[in-house]
Amino acid sequence: MTHSAAHVSYLEDGHTLRSWLLTTDHKRIAILYLVAITFFFFAGGVAAFLMRYNLISSHGLLGSAETYNRLFSMHGILMVWVFLVPAVPVTLGNFLTPLMLGARDLAFPPLNLLSWYLFIVAGFVALYAVVAGGVDTGWTFYTPLTSLYSKGHVVAAFIAIFIAGFSSIATGLNFIVTIHKLRAPGMGWYKMPVFLWSLYATSVILVLATPVLAMTLLLVAFERIFGIGVFDPAIGGDPLLFQHLFWFYSHPAVYVMILPGFGVISEIVPAFSRKELFGYKFIVWASIAIAVIGFLVWGHHMFVAGTSLFSAIVFSLLSYMVAVPSAIKVFNWIGTMHKGYIHFDSPMLYAIGFIGLFTTGGLTGLFVAALAADVHLTQTYFVVAHFHYVMVGGMVSAYFAGLHFWWPKITGRLYPEMWGRAGAITIFVGFNLTFFPQFVLGYLGMPRRYFAYPQQFEALNLLSSAGAVVLAIGYLLPLGYLTWSLLYGDRASANPWGATGLEWSTPSPPPTENFAVTPIVTQAPYQYEQPEAVIHE
Amino acid sequence: MSDAAAHEFQFSSAAHQRETAISGIWLFLATEALFFGPIFLAWIYARLADPSAFDAGGRQTELAIGVTNTALLIASSFAYGVGLACIEFGSRRGMVLWLLIAWALGAAFIGLKFGVEWRMDLEKGLFPGATFSVHGPSRSGAQLFFAFYFFSTALHGLHLLVGLALLAWIIAKARQFTSERHSPVRAVGLYWSFIDIIWLILFPLIYLIGRAS
Ligand code: HEM
Ligand SMILES: [Cu+2]
């Protein structure tokens, strides 16, 4: 690779397919990921749509429990491992980490490219598992169903997740080392944007929790292949051990899915309130606290699995504790907006939606973390609504918020703002229509993961399915106008939002080497002008 | 171009690049530790269900081979350490010699473990399943032990094979290393010792606990 032609935009630096597929430029790899992630998001979305179609009638319109089981398993597996877990880190994180640090690339660019290839292989193995006949175990793969009884393509799904896991580990490792070693001169830890702190906390979880899942899946695969293994009660093994190991990964993994979102929101709220981020250090340490405490709460997924009452009480208490740092962040964002000069551009609309939806999801997390309530609510649609409020209402909104916010930087083009706002509002409305009824359904006792249900639940299910149509339109809108803007959007200036942060000090789209001269950082982040000054502008 | 070739453009100097690579390896080893962690945890936990049956399985293992193999691995890490010290003092030839010894000791472990010990185990009918040769009340627990045994030794062996390939690669590239620039030697060394440490945990789990009770 030669960079002799000075300051060529990274998009112009080579036009061949090869220049993309063999690139080690973090910005190009982010684009490669963006394409892949979008594809898997819509693949997972199709499964969800078919599920909602089935549930329109209490008899189940697809007419088959087998098909339905495969649909929700495919939906969960694709959405969790090839969309939600990687989504923000591999796209926005890859693109922005070096830019925000004032660096030229990540510490290990070839590893970054390798992680993309691993990801692609994982995604296609997962799709193979689906096409070959699917998996009927749900995304949680509980033994002994998975190890001994299920007839689906469990091992293929495991291989997919195993490989995706190593892709995640590579990404996390790259971020941690980069943040430690490649900060620009003057960029102290407390001068870093919160987005990077969030990515750091996320990466710690990725690096330390993912291998546990990898080993757990290997152990189940061994059992499945040889018919004998460590989770088999017939020889003194313990299927509950699987649940412990699985949730030891998967609860921290839910924070992998939300922490980067917190980071995105923490960048956007000050930028569109024209105010310094309120309580920077609290937000920073809340991220770290979440990463740490998040490792200690897995037992709340097993309250009714036959664990002891004592352990259940301890896990319940710890789960309450993990909600505290999340709440701190919500207060800080609201504190930032308070008396701010708020601009309601699309990124901010998504961000405000995020705050409301995440808070609803987080609070209902406390409902299910309460022992007595959970005995009633577990395995019902209430839990489904809880985690969709955090993961879809929260994380997917944050992802879209970030995508819109940094779109001009990434592509050098502006998207049509009115369409952006229409999309944000459609998604918000569609989301609530789809998932709020599920809180009610769950509270009334409708269990999750069944293809048919008692007739009394039909009206609310119909409402939820109708909401899914609105939501689908909401997600298709950005696909349309963002793609359109690539060709026809107005050219973006270096800093169209007037935001702080090193990424805005370099041209849009940035040159291959990011910065002509390595920047020297002297200021804390988020030094926005006072509202008065802005009003008179 | 020779100056620019000395380090990649995201680093400020070649030393900066070397330091960063070493941090990366440490973090990778943290991942590896958590990768093996669940086996150890599950192993200890599984034994609790029926310790005497589980231990009956443990007593079927080949202690002499286990001890020999442990000695081989420790000696191998020692040899690697000497090799690293050699290159730090500028002796490329010393490094190659000691790394060859380290490689041979590691290969001897593999040969003994899979060529001899596993074969004996399989001949004795110790692979879990219908043909499992331990009968009576200990049958289930002993099978569980051997499920762990075969799984974890295979995985450890796989890591060792990767290590042997890396060592071979270092030896093949020996000409590039000097007393200043040899971070790949250091990185591979960290990994090589790490595999040792995994074995040092597996060794008592496999050979000692069953015999101690
Ligand atoms: C605010 C703190 C949170 C608390 C106290 C909490 C608590 C809980 C509890 C107790 C359950 C188990 C309910 C049951 O199965 O009966 C649960 C399920 C779940 N939560 Fe949360 N949660 C929180 C935040 C989150 C976040 C941020 C996410 C993801 C971004 C998330 C994702 C999930 C998922 C995916 C499940 C369901 C897993 C399954 O069974 O398929 N939670 N949560
Ligand atoms: Cu949880």
C-alpha cells in the first residue's frame, strides 16, 4: 500500500473490488461491516415478520409449531450474534475509534480485516443452518434439548456462533489495545469522548465473556456428537451447569448490546443540546461499573430453574444494583438537555426515543429482577417486551441515531433531513405499537415461544402485528433514503452539525491517513458554546 | 522508505509498535484463560456429584506418562526462556539452538500424549460410551471423568500444535531478529508458557485428585 497521493479521501483511495476486500483501512472495514450487518438485520427481520404474521390468529397462521420454533430460533440467533452484538462496535466503532483518538488506524489493522472475514463466514454458516432445515432450540440452546434431543442443525449453528465469537474477540482486543496505546498527544483518559469509554467497557466484556460461551458451545457439541458429555444427567452431569455458563456470557452480552448505544447517545445529546455533557465522570464510571457488575447477575435468568432461594435472592439484589449505573446515565442525559438549546434533527429524535424506550426497558428489567414478580412473568411476553425495549427500542435506535449523526462524515454526503425525521418518528410509533401490547399480554399470562395461543389474546396480538408493519416501513425508509443520498445527497462539510470531537476536524470523508498532521489535544470533550451565543448566530 | 518500513503508519516509532504487539498478546492470553476456565470449573463441579465414582475414573490414568509429560513441558518452556535470553544478548545461533530443543520437547509431549497414552487409554476401553470398560457403581462417574479427560487433552493438544507451528515459524525467520527487535520471539514465548500453565492445571485434575482420595 502506498499513500503517496497526499490526502486522498479513503473512498477515492482505490476503486477495485480488491482494494475493498483486502483493505486494512479501519474506515473501509467499517463499510464492509455496514453492508454485512444490514443484510443480516433484514434477514433476521424477515423471520420476525413471519412470526408476527403467524400470531395474527390464535390458531397460528403458519399452522406448524415446528416452523414457528425454527423461525424464532433463527430470528434470535441472527439478531443477537450477527447483528446486535457487533452492530455499533464494528461499524461506528471501527470507523470512529482512530478518528476520535487522533490516530491513523487501529493497533492491528490486519486483525481487523480478519475479524470481518470471520464474521462473514459465521453469518453464512448461520444462514446455512437455517436453509438446511433450521434449529428449533431458541437462541438460548438449553441442554438437554440441544445436547441430546433436538433434531435441528445445532452443530452448524454452534460453529457459526463460535466463529462470530472469535470475530468479536478480535475486535474487542483491537479496541482495547488501540485505546491504551494510540491516543493522540494530550489525549488523557478523561479527555476521551464517552463513546470510546463505552467501547472500552464493551470490549472488556467481549474479550472476557465470549470465550466462556465458546467453550460452553464446544462442550455441548462434544456431547451431541459423542452422545456423552458433561451436561448429561444420566452420568452425573448437570444440565443446569449449561445455563450458568450460558448466562455468564449472555447477561454481560446484553450489556455488549447496550453500552455502545450509551456511548452514541452521550455524543449526540450534548451536540444537539449545545451544552457540555453533564457529569462526564459519572457516565464514564457508570460504563465501567456496568461492565463489572454485569458479570455478577446471570442468575436472574434462572430464578425458576431450581436454583436455591438464597442464590436467587443474592442475584436479585445484584440485578437491582446493575440498574443503578444505567439510571445514572439517563439522569445525566436529561441533565445535559436541561436548559439546553435543543435541535430536533433526526439523530436527536432517535436519541430522545432511545432515552424513553431504554428507560421503559430498564425499569421493566427491575420488575423481572424481583423474585416474586418474576415467578409470574418469566417465560411470558412480558420478558419479550422487556428485552425488546432495551435491545430494539434502545440499541437499534441508538444505532440509527449514530448512523445518521456520522453519516456525513462516513460518506461525505448529507441525507434528506425531512425523510430522516419521518423515519425516526415512524420507527418510534411502530416500535411502541408492536411491543407495548406484549407487556400487557405477558402480564395477562401469555407464554412466549408458542405458535398458537388462547383466543382471548387475539386483539392485542393483532395490534402488535399491525405495529410490526409500521416498524418494518420505518426500517425500510432509512435503507431507501440513505442509499439515495450516496448518489444524490448534498456534499457534507467537515463539521455539518457544529459538533466537537477530533473526528469533525478532518474532512468528510476523511483521508486514508485520517489526519494530515497528528492532532494535539488540549481541551476536554464537549466544549459547546453557551446557548446565548448560539441563538445570536 | 527504509525508515517508514520500520513501523506501520499508526505508530510513532518501531518501539511503540513492539510494545503494542506485546500488550495485544497479553490480552489474547486473558481471553484464552477464560476459554479454558469453564472446563476447569465444570470439572471440579462435576466431580462433586459423585466424587468416589469420578475418582475411580481418575485412577485409570497413566501417572508415569503424565509426570514425564509435565517434565517435558516445563523443560520446554525453560529452553524457550534460554532461547529468548540468547537473542536478547544478540546470539541468534543460541536462540535457534534452544528453540529447536523447546520444539523437540513439545513434540515429544505430543507424541507421548497422543501416540502412546491415548492409544493405551483407548485400548483399555476408556472412551465413554457403550464399550466403556469400567463397570459397577462407578461406571457413570468414571465416564464423566473421561469425557472431561479426552475433551480437555484434545483441546490442549491442539493449542500445543499451534504453538509448535509458531515456534517453527520463529526458527525459520530467525535471521530477522536482533537483540533490539525480536518482539515476535517474546510474543510466541508468552503463548508457549501459557500452554504450559494450562497443563499445570490439567495435570492435578487428571492424575492427582483421583489418587489422593
Ligand atoms: C437495567 C437493568 C436490567 C435488569 C435488572 C434486567 C433484568 C432481567 C431479568 C431478571 C431477566 C430474566 C427474566 C426472565 O427470564 O424471567 C431479563 C431478561 C432479558 N434481558 Fe434484561 N435486564 C436489564 C437490562 C437489559 C438490557 C440492557 C438488555 C439488552 C440490551 C437486556 C436483555 C435481556 C434479554 C435478551 C432477556 C431475555 C433472555 C431470554 O430469556 O431469552 N436486559 N432481564
Ligand atoms: Cu440478564
